[in-house]
Amino acid sequence: MKTRIFLCLLPLFLPPVLRAVPADTLFRIGVVLPFKATGSRGGLSEAALDYYEGVRLALEDLEQMGMKVRLYVYDSQRDSAALDEMLAHPDTRQLDLMLGPVVPNELDKVARYCGQYGIPLVSPWRFYAAPAGSNCLVFNPFSNDSTRMKALTEKALWYYPGVKVVALSDNSSEAVKNIENMKQVFKAYTKRSFKIVPYNATNPGNQLPVSDSVVIIVPMSRTTVLASLNKYLESNPKAVLIGHPSWYEKMENTLSSHVLNQVILPEMNFVDYSETEVYNFRLRYRTQYYSEPSRFTYMGYDQLYFFGQALMAFGRDFSGAVSNGNFRMLQHEYNFKKRNGYLENYGINFVSVRDLQPLKLKP
């Protein structure tokens, strides 16, 4: 299985002399967020401001790289007519990229508009599939559940070539569906196969390899599996457990400290505070805003920095250039693959614990 990996905070695409777009091109980028959300959506406003702060920091970096940008910022929650006013403005149809909105019915309206004028749309906080017939190319930094299972399986095969793979599974509908997702990855990317071992809560390790190297993937979200595997992992130090994507928050409180280094948790939103790039970003953010960046700040930075560079190198038609390559950002890993009417992110962080510190697992 071959892949390309590009590190963040460096030019991600072509050097200036090889770019398909003239250096003096002015790019117009729209950001649509619920800055003044109220009532049950009131919490969205703080997240929107955090995201926008990340966007501003990414914009500074892009301008230092020579990109000329005019940023249009819209408040989708100012009043009921705000979104319609934005879409009616003649400047909006000239945008080269749209980030947001975040609410599903607003995304539907904007997707139809972007499809009409050929504007790439990024759904910044959630997985989103545009309505049929909208002709909108949507980029999804966040994936649906099926894709996350495929992504972690694909990454496991890449990280552990030649190692036996076992799926420890019960008969729940969730597990059965995820087993099918795993089978699709094995069929598409490798001649290898994997064994399905029934999960036995009383003695979960009785059918697992005793001393051989093995990668155990758990396709079910039930958290009791974690604690029940402590003894098995202690008995077989060559075993690696790759958990369900929902497990990250529960990892440290459930597993014995002796086996934490044998456990990998797939997580899309993860910031490794040991990385130099993250340290520098936090220092820069604290200098400007006197607080710590939130996950939405990292989100805004990663998305504009990534898609801004794609625009600068290739213009609006950048989808082919960003497909099927791994791009490691501050919080996310991007690996966009084309689906029916949208591009979905197959990138996922592998998080492991070393000396009680959660870290990104490096290739």
C-alpha cells in the first residue's frame, strides 16, 4: 500500500515557480459561521470565534508565503435573513472557496449556491453530503462512522505490514457493519486476510495469539472490552490493540498503565503537545489572545492553511491535487478521497501513550 505523507507548516504543494496560478492572483475566501447564535445554539458562537481566530493565524502565514487573499466573513445567525443577504451579494459569487456554514439546513442552501457558481465548499465541523443535483464539490475534513473504520484499517495495514490481523467482535449490528468495512479495505488494498474472533467477555483472550505478533482491531464501541483485555495484553507484549474511534476519551482511565504502550486509539481531533510546531503555535496564540487555543482554533488554522495552499497552487480546480495523499496538520491528518459528489477525509491520527503522555504515533 503506497501513500504520500506531507508535513504541516511547510509549503504543502508546488513551489512558486511551478504553480499553475499566477503569483499576483487575488483569491477570495468566504467564512460563514454562527457568530451570534442564541438560544439552544448559543454555544456555537464561542466555537465560531475560536475557529475564526485559527483562520486569522493561517491567513497571516499564507500571506507571508505570498498569497494575496481577500477574506469575506459572514454571520449566518445575525437574523433569519442573514444567509439570504449574503448569497444575494454580487461579491459572493466570485469566491474561490467557502468555509461553512455549520448548520445542516444552511449547508444545503449554500451547497446549491456553490454548485451554481463552481465554488468549492468545506464543511468545517461535520460530515455533510450535498443534496442531489446541487453539483457542489464538498470537502469533508470530518468523516462518517463507516469511513473512520475503513481509515483506521487502512492505516493499520500500512503501519504493520506482514503482521497478522484479528478482529475481536461481537454480533451487534455496529460490529457486523464495521467488519464489512474492514473487508472492503482488505479486498481493495492487500492480498492479506484477517480472522474474526468472537468476543467473550469472561475470557476475551482465549482465542487470541498467545505469543505471536498480532494487530487486534475492535470494531465495536462497548468500552468494557478495554478493561477485559488488560490481562491478555500483559501476557503478550507483541500484541497491539487498535480500539474503536469512540474510545479515546476513555483510554487512560480504563487500561492498566502497563499495557498503554500496546494500545492505539484512532482519533481525528488530536493535538500532540510534544511537537515543535504545536509548541510554536500555542506560544504565538497565547501572545496574541492571552489564552490556550481550543480544538476549534486548531480546526480553523488547519483548514484554511491546507485549502489556502491548494488554491494558491492550483486555483479552484485543486481537488485532484489534494486527493489520495496524507497531509499531517497540527490537529488533523488529511487524506481526501472522492466519493459521490464530495471528498471525504480518510486521514486519522493514531494516538498512543508513552510515559503516560498521549502522543501521535509517527510512521
